[in-house]
Amino acid sequence: MRRIKSFIHAFNGLKVAFKEEPKFKIHVVATIMVIAAGLYFQLSTTEWLAIVIVIGLVLLTELVNTAIENIADFISPERHEKIKTIKDIAAAAVLISAIAALVVGMLIFIPKIF
């Protein structure tokens, strides 16, 4: 029963992120578009592996960033320079994962388009 509850909590976290985080919604929409493109271009198993890894990386970093932002706001609701630095670093992690995903996507899809 405890394991089932942990899955329920995890899915609740996804639901909250999707409802309350516009950037998470953007990443989910991008994920759907990439999956559709992958199906259209009939990606190889290796290409799918790369795509799945970078999609997971981007969604993971966005969720961790959201958790960090929420805990930072809870700890210090008022503006604080250290909290801003923490949030900026967490946002940078999302940026780096998104850039990595973009590069992987370009390496896979550009040759298929042209």
C-alpha cells in the first residue's frame, strides 16, 4: 500500500506541475511534438534512446527547478539575494538540459528534414 501511495504522490506532483507551471506545459508540448516527429521520421532505436534520455533530462530538471523555487519561496517569501541566486542556478540547470536536448534534436532531425 505504501508503494501505491508513493506513486499517487508522484503523479500528484506531475499534475500540480502541469497545472501551475507554464514552463512545464511548454516542455510537455515540445515532448509531444518531438515524439510525433520521431514517429513520422521512423527513428532508429538508438535515436529514440537519445530522444528519450534528453526528454527525461529536461522534464526532470524542470521539476527539480520547480521544487527548488517552491521551497525557496516557502523559506523566504520576501525578496532575498541568496534566494535569487539559488533560483537562478536551478533555472540554469533547466537551460543547460534544454540546450542539450536541442542539440540532440538537431543532430537527429536536421539530416532527416534535408
